[in-house]
Amino acid sequence: MVWHRARVPWIPELFSAPVLERVRAEGRRERLPAVPYFAGVMAGETDALIGSFAGEPELHHPVRGRVKGTRAFARFVAGTNAWLAERNAAVEAVDLVVGDTRTVEEVVLRLDTDPGRVELPVAIVADRDEEARLVEIRVYFSTWPLTGGHAVRPPLLQPDPDVHEADVVGDYQRALAAGDVEAAVAAFEPDGWVREPAGGEHVHRGHDALRSLYGSFFSNGGGIPLEHCTATDDGRACALEYNVVRWGRTDLPPEAGVAVYVRGGSGRLAVARIYDDSDPPVPPRG
């Protein structure tokens, strides 16, 4: 069966009827072309997850690293479920970018921690084959909301010189690399906003707030050139997987990340949401 319409990782027909009904009800969906990442992981039906892969399961996680093989993947799912249950996790769907052979799903996890309830923005990139079965999953989030620190994450992908972002997304990337505050701000709608990887209060809305943000970002003597690895663009939004290698005048250990750029009504950016764990070599803001 061809699953070219599957939009998020897990194939619904592999799950039991009670699980599918629960996922439909929670998502308020009449139809279920696929099962979202966390809904599938928390369903308790590991065989359905493993069966959604074209071959051996492979997943890359910010804390657990590379998870490959059926046994390792099953242990990962069990451990993740225990971790989510201990923290009374709730999942809020944010957005979904759909490409021909790749989807980028965004959620916010709400978790109980020692300091209190926290929000953890998470992006899940799923590569699929021509039959829309999974080839690989890459999970991105910052450890800052959980630990108060950054965990440098080695690259997951090689830079691809053929990756070029269209229209305003490309304009924004050039401004970011050049360290041009005004050009970066001009790429956004007047009420456009940026959410940093830590989420929560780290949201900057409107040109004045963005000017302050990028002024801080570029205060280390230059911009932030990224190595571009994949671009998933459905016309409404573009998700860019990248490696951070330099911040201003400071060379950094290459680190994996992804950002999602949503276009607004005028063609400029309405939203930019960032998922990496870079430790910026700039003074802390306010």
C-alpha cells in the first residue's frame, strides 16, 4: 500500500482500534492519515512503531543520541514513556510542514520538573521512502528548560550545497549570515515573532523586540552563518535543518539544529521557531 499522504511518522493501520479512536478524539480529527510522534510513542504499541519503518528503526535524540535497531528502539520507547509519565507530560500540537519525502512536526511538551511546570518545544523530522515508510527520525530540542544548561549536539547531517531557500527565507538566511540587523528585521511582518529554543518567555514579537534580539545576536562581531543540510518547504512554511559552526567572530563545535519559518500574508515571515542548543558567545540579555 502507498502511504504518500501520511503526514506524520506512524502508520495508523498498524495500531489497535482503541488507540486510533483515542488519537482521533484527542486530536479532534474525523480522519487519521497518520499518527503523530508522541501519540504513537505513548500508545504502548511498540510493534506498530517498528512496523512503520521501511527497515531497521533509526532515531536520533538530543539526549539519548543515535538509537538504531529493533531492541534498542524498543528500549528507547519504554524509557521515553516512563520519563513522560513521571513528569505528567501533556502534548500540544503546534505545526506541521509536509514535503514529498519528509515531514517536520512541531509540538510543545508541558512537563513537571523540580522547579515547576515547564514548556519544552520539540521538532520531529521524519524522512520517508517512496512508499512513505519511515527511513529515519531526528528529534530536536534544547535541554535548557530541563537543566538550565546547553548540551552541544554533534551534526546529524552533512551540509548540502544544493540546498537553497526561496524568497524571504533565503533573504533572512543571508541577513543572519551577514549579521545585518535591519535586513533580518525587515524579513518579518510588522507583528512577526521569533521563538528561541528555550521557549516559554523567550519569544520576541514585533520589529522593536526583534531589533533588540538581533542586535544582541550579532554583538560578537558578526553574523551566524549556518551550514544548510535539508530544506522542507510546502509553500506556507519552510523547515531548515542546519549545523551551527560560527557565531560572530567565534568558531563553534558544529552543532545540529532545525528552524521553521512560516510566511505571512505579505510574503514576509510571520514566525520563526528555532530548535537547537547552541550556547551563544554573547552577553546574556536582560
